[in-house]
Amino acid sequence: SKGIENLSRRASEMGVPLVSLAQQPGVKDGYVFQMGLTTKNQVEEVARYAIEKGSMKNFAVLYPTNQVGTDAAFHFWDLVESRGGKVTAFEGYDPKEVDFRNAVDKTLGIFYPEARSTELAELAAARAKDNITKRTRLTEKYFTLKPIIDFDGVLILDEAKTASQIMPTFVYRDADVLKFLGTSTWNTA
């Protein structure tokens, strides 16, 4: 997939037919025959399956901010809306990222606590009522906002290694009953 643009362009210049199994389409003309399942095809199937078979309506999307990730994420969003669903969280991250806490926190609505001032005031009132002054493992619930989970599934548009780093972050943030969706890049030992 990485070199398909150059390969397909060269095949077109030389007038040589190219049968491509790449996930990216490359140059589209009469010499390039796309036989592989593109990321776009896969995203279409994930959206269809999740809504029709999985009974999901609301989605969160996490994607790398490269060309493939961004295109696939927006394509998924369009597909979901065309099928009556909704994307309630949409978060990109640097493709070289290894710490996904910020992306997950933004997805769960806990990255910007000032936006949830009413809930913070309620937590402060509960601390005052129960005379809690120290933050400990036992009193953490009096200090921490609960995640907002207004989606049925999370689409992670990245390879298995990255997805396996993102998923535990959701669990760590007390969002542990989620359905995760992905493409064939998850198909690895």
C-alpha cells in the first residue's frame, strides 16, 4: 500500500496493466485494476455491520491524523449519518503517538474538566458533606469526573499494535464495557 501511488503512476506512464492488491487505490485509470479491499471498502462494511447487525447507532472514532486515517474517519462519519446513526466523539492523534490518554480523555469528555463545572461543584459538595479532604484511592470517586459514554462502539482506525495500546486506556478511565471496531489491520497474531 505504501508505494502504490508511485507504482500505479509508473504503470500508467508505461502503458502496462497493473493488478493491485493494495489497500489504497493509487492512480485510477485504464491501466490500474484495484483488486484489494481498500480501507474505504472496509469502513463501509464496518459501518453497515455495526448498524444493521450490531444494532449500534452512536459511535466514537479515534484515528491517526495521516491521509489514510483522516479519509477513513470522515468516510465512516458520512456513512454512519447516511444510515441514521451519529458520531458523538471524533478524535485524531499523531500517527507516531504512543500515549493515548489525551485522545481517550477527550473522547470520554474528561479532558476539559472546566466544561463540566456543574459536576465538579457536585463533587466538591459531596466532599464537603462527607468531610473528605485528602485524595486517596478510597476517596478518588469524590475527585474524579465519570466518563461520558454516549456511544455504542469505538472505531479505532489503526493497526493492531496501536489499538491494543488504546483499548486499555478506556478501561483505565472506567469505560470498560465498550465494543471496539477496526479494519483488517487488526488481523495479526
